[in-house]
Amino acid sequence: MDLDTILSFEWGAMAPEFIILGVATILSIVDLFAPKHFNRRILGWIGFAGILVALGALINLIELEPISILYDTFRLDSFAKAFKILLLLGAALVMILAVSYKPKEEMEEFKGEFYYLLLAGLLGTMMMASSGDLITLFIGLELLSLSSYILAGIRKKHLPSNESAMKYVINGSISTAITLFGMSYVYGLTGTTNLIEMAASLPNLADSQYIYLLGLAFFMIFVGLSFKLATVPYHMWAPDVYQGAATPVTAFLSVVSKTAGFVIVLRVILVIYLNTPAGASGVDATTRLLISVQDYIAVLAGATMIIGNVIALRQRNIKRLFAYSSIAHAGYLLVAVTALSTFMFDALWFYLGAYLFMNLGAFAVIQLMTEKTDNEDIGQFAGLYQRSPWLAVAMGVFILSLAGIPGTAGFIGKLNIFMGALIQEPAHYVLASVMIATTVVSYFYYFGILTQIFFRPSAIEVPTEKTKMPAGIGVVIGLCVIATIFFGLFPNTALDFFHTNFNGFNDFLK
């Protein structure tokens, strides 16, 4: 590749990525040479500013036509723009939580790493959103994974953090190997790693043995990527990692990493398999492979919703409870993927946005309540309404939204997915019924938290003690409360923005 070719690319399409990369590089260099007494929380605020600048650059690119550079390995289409907005918003709020994080043991000696590893993970998710090639996609996935492994164990003197990092690395390595094995089959059958070229060549495969290998590759890719989604039965890592990791890291894994997981599933599974035939002859030749495996994805979605919600009923540790809650929400999102309805993208994007605000808000409250004592028992929330009424009300809003109570963004998100499962022919009545039943089950543990907050006496000896709230956490909680209520009452604001600027992702397969 000569210099003229390099200069001919529209590098402006990668402006948000370059900003995040530049800021992460600057933070790592400053952290390396700064003296020990230097307040490294400043680096966190610089990282937060960098995310906001990257978000502004992305918004400036929204009106541009789809751009494909580096021989179609990087695509800035409407799909990438829409999900990068969620990724950047989530990372910005997590960065504020990270700056405000003050655990029981001293972390100042590696506080700088905390910030630029978050940015490195964010950069990986953004690359995944814009990937037009399996190699680019895999590099983004590994950048996210490696950063997450280190972040999970960054509390080096905290034994549960060490345990979480070890389990995360082992499970993540296995899932990565399975994913790569499945991708290698697709590459071998098509002779290319470009997603669009794969999508164009796969419908022409007429050999039944090729179709069999494609089906095998589908299951390996989906199994490997299901680890990132924390869906059953690939969820075992989530409770231990969520419990052991620092609370901002748990929030990052629960929101940003999960969003990235669905981004990569949609990029790979839909692009490659949407038009691939299920067989070489007869009815199978006219049936799409993705349609023929709907029942398998439906079983996975149903099992994820049931197991996530049922096991959450027995949890006393608040972060483990939210881990199983996160697993259950992955099941709800898989319902939309299973149905493949005409507004699947709308439902997924809105739900992930709603989940971003209600879950990050809840983790901000959890961080505030648990960071000093490392006591994460639900009993810590007892009497919170007497100690800090506004904080209790805010947590109540987040819990109601997670439960899917009308008037919140979580309710609209679940309603969109539920309707999508029913309008598609044939309708997925069983899956929709499981979704309703498991949502009702979730009320028991969600309302159990509300019972502790509003109706149990305070676990603290001095009931009049007020919970001190750092300004950063207060901003996060306030923004999340406003967004959760606003998008619950006026959901069309977000949906109109989606349809006006992203045209239903009509350039997704082009």
C-alpha cells in the first residue's frame, strides 16, 4: 500500500476512534512518567473529556453517507453510528463512576491504569461496531477482552478480584477459541474474511456438505459470542466476576461489554447467515439458515430468562443479584434476535439504551453504598429511605425500570420486544409467554430490594446518618433518573431520533 493510497482514504470516518486512541495513549504516557504523589483522578477527567469529544465527533458524522475504508474492513454505516452512541454514553458514565471510586484498600498506585484500560476496552467495542471484516472484528473483540480481564483483577490486594480475573480469563479464552474456530470454517468455505463478500457468496453454495459445515460454524460462533452476552449455559463466569470486580468495572461489563456483545452478534450472524440457504435442494434451498435455527435460539433465550430470574431469587449479595438480572436481560434481548421482526433493530437499540441508564444508575447507588465496607449484602440498603430519601427514590426508579413497570424506559423496551415476538409470522407465543412469566418472577427479587430500602429498619447504628454523595456519582444518578423516566413517558423521542438519522439500518447489508 503506497502513500497515495493511504492518503486517499476518508480517515475522518475514524475520528472518534482516533480521539479515544490518542487520549488513551496520552494517559498511559502521563501515568508512566508522573510522580507517585500526582493525583491520577485528573487522568480520569481527561479520559471523560476525551469520550465527550469523541461523541461530538460521532454526532458530526451522523448525516454522512455510509463510508467504507481500508478495503471494506472498516464501515461507518448507520448501524455503527447508532450503537457507538450507546457505547460512548455508557463509557462516559462509567468513567465518572471510576473517578469517584474509593475502595477500602488504597488503589492510587495503579489508578492511572484504571482509566486508560477503560478507554482501550471502549476502543475495542467501537471497532467491533464498525467492523466489515472478520479480522478487524476479532481484533476489536480481543482489545475489549484483554482490557476487561485486567480491569476485573485490578484490585490486586482484594482476593475476590483476583478470583474473578482468573475465572474471566479462563472462560474468555475458551470462548474466543470456539468463536475463532467457527469463523475459520466460514473463511475456508468462502475464501474471504470480508463480511459483505461472504454474504454475497454463501447463497451460491449448493453442496449439502458445505451447508452442514456452515451450520456447524454458526453454532460455534454463536456459542463463543454467547459468552460475551452471558447467556445460559455460558453465564457461569458472570456472577463471580461481577461480585469480585470493582464496581465501575462491573458496570462496564454489564452495560458496555454486553452492548458490544449484541453488536458483534448482529454484525456476524445477520450479515453472514441472513441469506444463506438451509439446504442444497427442496424446501431447504428456499429457507434461510437463520430461520431454520430460530428454535434453537428461542430455547437459549427461554433458558436464559428462566435460569437468570429464578437463581436471582436466592441471592443476598447485591452484585451477584444484578449479575443474574443481567443474564435475564440478555435473554429478553435474545427474544428480539429470535423473532427477527421488522423492527428488531429499533427494539434492540431502544432496550440497550434504556438498560444503559437504569443499570448504570443502579450500579452508581450500589457503589456509593458498598465501596467503603466491602459489605455487599442486600441488608446494606435497609433503612436507606430514612438516611437518604432522594437516593432511595432514585434507586426505586431504577429497580422499577429494570422490573418493567409502566412509566419507565424499561417497560417500553420490554413492550417493543414482546410485540416484535408476536407480530412476526409465525408468532412466537411460547417465547412471549416465557418472557411475561419470568418478568413476573423478577418482581420478587426486585421488590425485595425496595422492601429493604423503604420498609426495613436501618442496619446502621445511627439512623440519622446521612449518606454522603460525591458530585460525580450525583450527576450520574441524576442523569440516569431523568433519562429513565423521560424515555418511559416519551419513548417516541428516542425512536424518532433513531428513524430520522439511521433509516432503519437500510445500509446494513450494503
